Amino acid sequence: MPYTFRPAEPRDIQNITDIYNASVIAGGSTADLTPRTLDQRRAWVESHKPPYGVFVVESDGETVGEADNATSQVVGFGALSVFYDRAGYDGVTDLAYYIAPAWQGRGVGTFLLSKLLDEARVRHMRKACGIIFADNAGSIALMRRFGFTRFGLMPAAATDSTGTMRDMSYWYLDL
């Protein structure tokens, strides 16, 4: 694989912020209506205490459009987050993942979701959940590819930054 997966570090906060904000601005993958600040993203990353965590995917030296003399770069990130803040839900994680626009369609999402699920298992999670806009074809395809089951659909649940009202789909995988 031309990618590396590792825990996020303080030096990654700017890249995480930039990738997330590109998704906010584009619409279709998050219900945040405005871009997040660096401090907001830093607080979000720092809020992930074990067994939860935030992780990044780096390219192994290739940049989009040029393969020679390049250095690695963060091309996506994902998180294992608290699903519901009550002790009875410990062991259930909410998965989230975002890929830099120039790297979408290059296998980063598949690589990232595979590694997030591996991490969830190593951290003794029992279920992984994904909450996805129902028309997000790329994420829905990933859920299906990894064997997730859709367990719910909430019509007209959230608006994205473009003002589009979207249905939410809910997915789970027994780990």
C-alpha cells in the first residue's frame, strides 16, 4: 500500500483542519455549516481519550501529479469516537473519516476504514457505527464493502453547508 496509518500528533492539526474544512465547504459529508478553526479541531482531537483516538493517513512520498522527490503528506484522517456518552455504550465507537479532495478515489478511504476497524478491534470495541448522509455514495459503498448493516434512516435530519437538507443513514458492524 502506498499509505501509512498512524495516530494523529499535534503537528497534524493543521492538515486535519484543512481536510475537514474542505468537506464542510463542499457539502455532502458533514452537518457542520461553517469551517472549524484550528483551535476547535485541536480541542476535538484532544477530546479523544483512550480507547478512542484520531488517526491520519499519509502518502508514502507521492503527491498528486508528481511522484519524484516528494515527501509524505497527510491525505486523510479518521477517528474512533464516543458513540453515546453513557457507560453502557462503552465498546461502541462512532467512526468518522475524511479524505483530502485531491486524494479521493485513490483508495485512501478503503485503506483508512480498514485500519480504523483494526484499531477498534485492538482497542476491544464491540461495535462500530457510521452515521452518513444517505446520498453519500462513496461512504455508503465503503460501509457495504466492509460488511456494515444499515439499521436506520432518518429523513430530512440535517442540513449541510450548501443549505441542502439531507437524510441520515445509520450503519453498524459487529467487531
